[in-house]
Amino acid sequence: MGLEEALKADPPCLPRACAIQDCLLKNQYNESKCSHLIDALYECCAEFYRRRGKAAKSVCCPSESLLQLKISQRRKETGGAVLKETKQR
């Protein structure tokens, strides 16, 4: 699912969160097989906060500050960029 569609879902980013759950079920909860979907969710959440502000809420997204921490941790784990940068306004 594209980013715009995921952002328009109710709640925002739900399709990407559900894709992670489906992937984990199919892969006996082996997170490494679903990391690309986690990155996609984080991309959606980052854009959600960029558009709606840091105080915005979606049950599918961690708080904005926790999201930034998670993205930073994933970059360190992989030795580089994990997802596309979303420019802050």
C-alpha cells in the first residue's frame, strides 16, 4: 500500500501496522523477516507527524519522540539509512 493511502486510513498507518502483524504470523514471529514492513510503518508515522504535528495521535504509531529514537536505533543496527528521510517543517 502506498504512503498516501496508508495516511488516509482510519486510524492513520493502520494498513502498514496490520501488514507487520500478518508477516510476523506467517514467519513464526521472526522479526528480521518483517523488518522492511517495520521500516514502512515508521516511514508512514514520520510523515503523519510531519503533516499533523508532534502532538498528533494514531494508535498505530509510537509517540513522535519514541519514533525518532526507534528510527535512530534502526539506522545504527543497519549501519546507515533505514527509511527515507522526511523533512521537518
